[in-house]
Amino acid sequence: MRFIQELRENDFIKNEIYLCKSKQVLTGKSGKSYVSLMLQDKTGMIDAKIWDFNAEIEQYESMDFVHIDARVTSFQDSLQLNVSRIYKAREGEYYPEDYFPVTTKNVDGMYKEVKELIASIKEPNLRILAEDFFVNDSDFVKSFRYHSAAKAVHHSFVGGLLEHTLSVAKLCDFYAMNYPILNRDILITAALFHDVGKMQELSTFPENDYTDDGQLLGHIFIGANIVSNYIKKANKFPAKLANELIHCILAHHGELEYGSPKKPATAEALALHFADNLDAKMQTMTEIFASADKKLEWVGYQKLFESNIKRSTKTKE
């Protein structure tokens, strides 16, 4: 199998199978219709175009596995497939596990670190809150361990939510050790819960797409509501502590234009925002380098960073 990450410009692929993540019939500037696809395997996604409808041998839809013949081209510094033949694959012709991107890190090991962080929380209300979700609720734990953290951009793979949450929590732990003004227990708890709303915002693989709740409410509101509802049932949870924790969740995107209902008003909320943003940006950079041609030092302009990105000595090793 030719994985998407292995494709290079001018390659020709024949009878390869990919997951058709999305399918749209669009109209070009000339008025001629064409088909725009997003294809996926476990190494990533690639844009594909069908300019000649005769290439479609038989009917297929989004979320079907499809056989592809195509030339690999480049458009606006990104690889693209020019499809010459496509038809639906049958069960038994592919292994589903080859098509869902998966964390490269050990899930059991990451989850163990999460539990260790929870055990280190000294404030009893916060520790019990975290334990009830991340340790005692088997359904929650199963979903948390294998859910993605995004539809695209960063950590959009099986285990991505666990990987991102742990990274953010470890950054917050580092911040707490270096800045005495931070309440470590609030910060670590907020880091663990900051993205739990994504388990309702995004569907599971193979779709990994926004649900109705995700479209209408968003993960920040959903996550804050999950924690708020638990606290209401707990009765004795201190109101001030609850407000400071929930504020961190509400403000973790930092700016109103980035989806935060509130801007950070506490040191913990600010630290969480920086940790979340840092991990997201560094993972995005990691994925850019992983998907780009290894021979290239300059890997092209990246809209997220508003810059042409270059490999450093470290990333070339």
C-alpha cells in the first residue's frame, strides 16, 4: 500500500485504496463541474480532484473506501491527486486500521501519566472530580483514551485527545513549578478537563467530524457544562473553587475571536491558554514536517503561522 505520507509530486498511483473522507461536486471558474475529494489513510489526508466524470467507474459516497488511479500533482505548495479512475472498494479488500491516523505514542503509558497527575492533586474536591471522570467512569475513560482532539490541523488522530491533554497538563505542571502565583491543583485539573467537550463535539472515526452538538454549542461550552453539572450534583464543592476552575475552561482559547466565551482573568486561565496554544502549534509544526518532502529544507508557506517554514538542524535529523 502507498500511504499518503509517502506520496511525492509526479508519482503515479494505481489501484490504491483510500478512505473517501468527503466528496463534493463543484463548479470551476470556466463553468465546468468537477469532483473534489478528501482522501485519508492513517498517515494523513490529501486533496483530490476528478476533472473527467468518466473516471468514476461506479457510484461511491463519502465514508466509502475507494480504489484510486491518480497522478500526484502540486497546487499552492500542497500535494493533490489528479484522479483518472475511481470506484468503490469491497469489504475484505482493505484493513480499516490502515486508514485511521493513530497516535505514535503508547496509549497505556500516557494514560498512566494522567492518573499520576490526578494522584498528585492535593485539593480533595478537585482530585475526586478528576478521579470520578478519568479513573472511575469506564465509558468516559474508553472514549477519552481513543478520541481525536480535532477534525484537522493538530492531534486529529485516534488517541489525539489523550496525547494533547497530557501534553498540556505536563506543560501546566512545569509552569506551576516555575511561577509560585499559580494554584497548581486548579491548573492541572483545568488542563485535564479543558477539552473533554470534544468527545461530544466530534464523532468517532471514520467520520471524525462535527456533531450537531459540536456545531451548535462547541467543545468549550460543552466541557464547561459537563464540569458544572457534576459540581451542582456534588453539593459541597466550594463555589469559588468551582468558578475559578470553570473560568479556566471557558477562557482557554485566550481570545474572543478564537472562540473563548471569556478572556483569561486569572493566572491559571492564562497559563492554561498558553499551554494549550503551545502544544497545538508545536504539534501542527510536527505534522507539517512529517508530511513534507524530507529533502526540502523550506517546506512552504503555512497560513496558520503566516510564514514560510524551514526545517532546522534538529528537524533534519
